[in-house]
Amino acid sequence: MIKKIVGWVGCAVACLVIVALSSALLYRKYVQHKVREERAIRSPNGIDSLEPVRIGGIDQWIEVRGQNVNNPILLFIHGGPGIAFIPLAGSFQGPLEKSFTMVQWDQRGAGKTYASNDRDLLRRTMNVLQMEQDTLEVVNYLRNRFKRGKIFVVGHSWGSVLGLWLAHEHPELLYAYVGVGQVVNMERNAQVVYQDTLQQARSRHNEQAIKDLESIAPYPPPDADARKMFITNKWAGELLGPPPGGPNFTNGARILTDLISAPEYSLADDYGFIQGMSFSRDVMLPEVMKVNLSKLGFDFRVPIFFFEGRHDPYCPPSLVWEYS
């Protein structure tokens, strides 16, 4: 009798799990449909395309959206490395789609591109030089596809490394470059973030933050260390980031909500988004920490604009002021 009861309970629990999962998937479908309808491009000259493009020998996913395909093209180069923006762009780019043909690109190792390619191949080919060449190929693909001589480019955080390089080396392809959370010198960036965070921790008498940060000194270490970076960024986000109650794009709950509601992404893509972040960090971090764009010099032959967040905890505006 006891075995039968246990069996019935087990079946009931299994049924509840199945119902819960089914309900969650159905709700996700509903939310995705709602988002798709809210963001639908209905203008006669509009464009809304999402497809893999052969870039750098692999399939890389590109989304193109806008109310008028004849508007200037604006390529957004996302940060990370590995933080894909195809599922996140809907929260901010709607107004831009009225004036630009907006392009989101899941880079090598990120999002849908990560989910679509062999991991060993990605691991072998992911380096700064290859990512620069990927960027150039994407720009030329867009120019050829839409028959344009030049485009606009926005580089965000890690993407600003690729964007500023592109502006310096290929100004003939751009109307202008905009850096958001512009990276200049990664080692110096890490030093300033750590020092500012520790200073804030001490001024607020946050004993746990002080203990955690002092335990990883000196920072940054000679060799890239993801664990120490996580500790620094965790406290930087809390102590240097936007004030409570204010807009915070880096809020984890917000990012997760945007991810699971994005109509462009399947469950496999959601997994790729999450896995791609850690994969890209592990593969790229040692080389990325050596990036110093001041070595490019200051001879730019295209308009350059920097938009820096006063409460950006990860890319201190002071370093961009020094650079510019």
C-alpha cells in the first residue's frame, strides 16, 4: 500500500512539473507574441529581417530593423565580449528605428551565433584580430547589401574596442563613430574601477565589500583572473552604479525578462546567450585585458563622439575625459 501511495505521489509531482513547464512555455510564447506585435514594422518601406550571414568563415546572426529601409544604416556593436544584443535591443532602439535602419549583430561567440557554431572552432578563432576583421566584414556586407557608401557605427563597452579601431583604420566606410562606455586602456580601466569601488566601500563602511576587495589586492593581477574580476564588478555595480530606483540597464532581472520575451530567440538561443557570455569571457579575457587603444594615436579622419554614463560602474568616464 505504501509503495502505491509513493507511486501516486510521484506521478502527481511529475504531472505538476509537466503542467508547470508547459504553462511557462505557453506564457513565454504569449509574451513573445505580444512583444512581436508591439514592435512590428508596418510601414510600407520598413524592414525587419533576421538571418545568418557568412562572416569570417562562420554563420553570424544579423538583425536589421527600421521604419524606412532608405534611412541611414546604424550598426550597433555590442559589448561583453559575448553579451549579445539582438534580444536586448527592443528595450531602447524603437525611437532610433524611425531615423535609422538599425543593425544588431550577435558577434562570434555570442547569442545566436554562439548557438549556431561548433565550440572548438569558436575557441580556435576567437581573438581580437579576428573580431576586428569580422567587424570590417559586417560593415562591408551592409554596404553591399543596401548599396551604401558609408554607415554609422555605435560601439558599446567591448564593442567600442572594435568600433574605435574601425574608425581609425577604415574612416572611408563611416559617416561617424559613437563610443558608448568607451574603452581606452583595459588595465588602467580595471585599476580605476577597483580603486573607486574600494574608496566607496570604505566611505560607506561596507565591511563585506572592503573585505572582498582587499582580499584580491593587488588588482588587476598580472594574469587575467575571472574570479577577481567578478568580485570587483559585483561591488562596482552596487557601489558605483545608478542610484536605487533609477534606470539601470544592467539589472539582471531586466536582462532576463528581455531575453525570455525576445521573439527572435528560441530556448536554444537563450541557452546560447547565457553560455556565450561565460565562454567568450574565458576565451577572450587574457587578450582583452591587454587592449590599449591610446596606441592608435589621435589621427582620426572621421567624426568621433563619446557618450558616457555618469553612473557607469565599469567604464569610468574619467578615462575618456583623459583620452579625449
